[in-house]
Amino acid sequence: MADDYTRAAVRAARAVTARLGLPAHEPELLHERSNVLVRLGPLVARVPATTRLARTGPAWQERDVAVSEFLTDRGVRVVSPSTDPPAGPHFAEGLPVTLWHHTPHDPGHRYAPEVVARSLAEVHAALREYPGELPRRGPLADLDRIFDRHDLDPRLRAEAARLAAALPDAAVQPLHGDAHPGNLIATPAGPCWLDFEDTWCGPLAWDLGILGRQGGPEYLAAYPASVDEAALRAYTRLRELYSVVWHHVVAIRFPDRLAGARAALAAYFS
């Protein structure tokens, strides 16, 4: 059953499309975890849900739209934001709402590691030309915000500081920010990336650490460039900590997930 976060997001999506004078459509709930995705006819409204517990303001939605527009204009296959009506963010129920073209895809299909890795490399190549301002601390800034807002195990903040101090120097570039295989969908036209709200300017090791950790070593091995092993280990460990913290954020919204969050914490520090 939908919770208050989902219900508020659906109301916001319907309010925005009504305000824009768009035809009324029965909402179809596509996703309701970090963000709520609501299909309304040919458009999909994206509204923050669990992410509201970690972030405030529309900067992430603005970035998602701007980076996706940039990549679309350069022929990179990504889920593209709406242009008519404008993608936004628009606001209703105190929530930012962005509008996207509905992209038919096969939710059960997973691409082979070499397809995912090659496609991610194409995104990285295009993003090197991105002209907009991007965050420079990415996940570290996210962790700071979460620790400031929520009373979590103090070991987590201390560990984040320890990892940050030990990160090796490395060249930086615009990244996807959450480059796991689940953010690559199978469309009739081919592989298509989505979810660029976490894009930041950081070492390639961050994206590749996610790819290897959440895909597997074969995904990392298929990426058509090398990455410093020390940087990869350091940023993979940071991603592991980020995941533990995010488990606890999710448990704030869904208390039945608390046992899993505690297990992840214990496993990290074991």
C-alpha cells in the first residue's frame, strides 16, 4: 500500500500537470522508492520520496534535467526530459516535480557486462564536455547532510571522515554518479541510461567502483579504460559506507527495514 511519501508525490504530479493545462490521465505508479515515478499519459513525473530525508531543495532535480538535456542533444541515448511542457522542476505540495518523456522498455532485461561498460564509457566521453557547474564532493557532501539531519551510529560519521582523509589524488571529470546496471534500461532503440541527479565532478573510480560492486567484476573488466587500483579500492569502500548509511535512511521511511540496516552496519564494521 502506498505510504504518505508516495501519496504526496502522486498529488504533486497531478497538480503540476493540471496547472500546466495538460489532459487528465489516470496516474500509473511506476516506482516509489528513492523517487516516485508517476506515468500520466505520454509523460512521467519524477518526484523525490525517500531522498527527501537526505536532501532539500531542487538542485538535484535541476541537475538531472540539465545533464539529461545535454546528453540528449549530443545523441547519447538517455531518458529525455520533456520540452513541451518544460521539464521543470515545477512545484506542488512543497515538492519539486520534473517531467520526462515516457520511455517504453523491458524492465526484466539486463544487458551483458560489455554492453553496460561500453555504454557507460560513451556517457563519460560525452560528459567531459558538459559546461555546467557540478558538485565537487558528491557522496561526501550527501553523507554530511545525512549525518547532520539524522541521529545515526556515530561510527558512521567517523568512518566517513577517515575515508575522506585517505582518498588518493586523482583526475576528475563529470560522472554519472550512480552508475549501476539497474540504471541502464533496455529500450527498442537500445541501452538507455537514466537518473543523473547524482552527477558530480569526481574521479572515474567512483563510477567504476559502483559498476564493479553492484554489477560484478566482469562489468569492471569490460570498461574500455583502466583506473588506478588504489583509487578504485578507496572509492569502492566509500560506496560501501554510503550504502550502509542509505540503508538507515530507507529505514526511517520504512521501519521494517531497520533490521536489514543494522545487519549492513554490522557487516561493514566486522
